[in-house]
Amino acid sequence: KTVKKVLLHNASLRWEVPADLVKILPGQTVQSVRRRSKYLLIDFKYGTLIIHL
């Protein structure tokens, strides 16, 4: 699957979300999706996106 669009609703979280994330992720291909405890890890070619469930 390929990321088509990124919506960032709140950038001021515990760790600051990189401002360029909205520009970097679209077009990237998802390599794998896995779960670790309360986190969803989405692996891309050059890094991993971590989402708290």
C-alpha cells in the first residue's frame, strides 16, 4: 500500500511531530505493519511511524 494523504490534527503532543511529515509520507510505500503493546508500528523504507492506540 502507498500513503496518499496525511492529515495532522495536533502537532503539539508529548513529542513534537516533524513539520515536514505531511510532505515526506505521501507517496511512501508501507513495508509492514505490526503491533507492539499499545503501539502500531508502520514500517517504511527509510523509517518507522509509531502510532499510539
